Amino acid sequence: MPCRACPSTSFLKSTFRSWRWFGPITACAAQDVQNRILTLHERQLASEVDDIERIEATSYYGVGVEKIFLHQGADVTRAIAQLSSSALVVLKYMPPNITPPLVLRYGATDVPIIQLSLSSPSLPDSTLNDLGQNIIRPDLAVVQGAEVPYPYGGKPRVIMADLDQDALNARGLTPSDVAKALQRQNVILPSGDVKIGSKDYSLLMNNSPDVIATINQFPIKQIDGRTVFVQDVAHVHDGYQVQTNSGCGRRNSRRTDVRSQDRGRLDPDRH
């Protein structure tokens, strides 16, 4: 049944998440998030976003959260556009491979619509987080008037390269060498076609691996005529980032979805 909620003034919340894909560093420390990410963006906000009343920022391990409070009567839609564009300007000065922030609109009268908890006695934390983020979240996002933040709890699923430091030292390599080799050999290139006789065949490029185990066979460097592969100094597997929060203190992933500020009615039954 549709529910009614009163309108209210707004503030914006932007969330930066930092990691290096296939790199030796899976996330930034809270101090680095503050100095290398949030501080740069806050300086940009002051000159590019209109009608800011104040800014509050909090740094966590691998995550930076900014709250931008707007003056009463401010054009929130324009502020969201300015906030998103200002983030793209400073991304080039931030750590490599950082993603643009997730921008959500909040207000004092926002009320939770759905409290959803995922738990399982057999599935790992990374699978629960992956289900909440990539399977359930897109389905809830199509509900008109709903704001859908990231889930809490679980371990973000990523492809991990566990390095053997002794093997690296024995071959005179560094974690940076492994990261550069992985990035060079996992690229997206356009495919094409080839004409043989009277027929035209489409081609598929094998420049990006479709099986995680294949990454272990990537060459890194030649030393004394011998090729060093990733499997000689590391192990690539389907893993997870360092867990930074938990839901209810047990193996589960929890999410809270709220009503959007400009929507007074919500009708989840229609979806």
C-alpha cells in the first residue's frame, strides 16, 4: 500500500571507495583517505557547488564519507550535478583506479522503507555481500522514490593477488612489478572481423581472461633468460577486501533503503 511522508530540507551524501584492481593495495588507510581523497574534494566543493551551508567528512578504512548540507531553498538537483562533476575533476589527483563517489540525497525526515538482512549458514561473507550489492540492490533501485545505499556487513568480493614476499625478494621483484604486469595484460581492445573467401567472420579478442586461474599464468619479467610468471610469486583467486563493518555481529549483509526527498508516495507493490 502506498505510504505518505512529509517533505523536508535536504543534504547530500557522497561516498568514495578506493581500491587498486589487481594491485598490492586493496584499500587506503583512514589517514590516507582523509589526506589524499576527501581533503582534495572538499576544496573543490567550496568553489564549484552552490548554496553549501557546511561540510562534514568522515574517513574510514578504504571509504570516505562526505555530508554536504545545503541552505534552505537551495536547488538540490543542481547541487547533485555540481557535486558529481567536481569529483571527476579531482579524480586524476587521487590514488590510481579510484572510482567516482556514490551521491545520495538525504533529509531529516527520511524514514526507512526496507530493512533487509541476508544470512546463510553455508554461504561465505563475500557471497552475501555480492548478492546484496549486485543482485538485490538493482531490483530495489527501480522502486520509484527509493534511495538505495551500499549494503553493510559482509566482505566486498574482489579478485585478489596474494603475494609471496620471499619469492619476490629472491627474484628481485616488487609488488609494483606484479601490479603493472597484471594491468598491462588485462586490457579491453576492440575486436574486428576477417574475410576468408566469400565469407566474413567476426573475431573475439582474448586479451582479457575469463577464468581467474588463467591470471596465474601471466608473465611478469624475464630474469637471466627465464620467464617469471604470476604463479611463481603470487596466488590469484576469488577473494574479498578487508571487512570494515558487520551487520548485527554475525555472518550477514544488511541494507536499509529510504524514501527519496522529492517523493511523498511510495508503492513497492507495483514493482
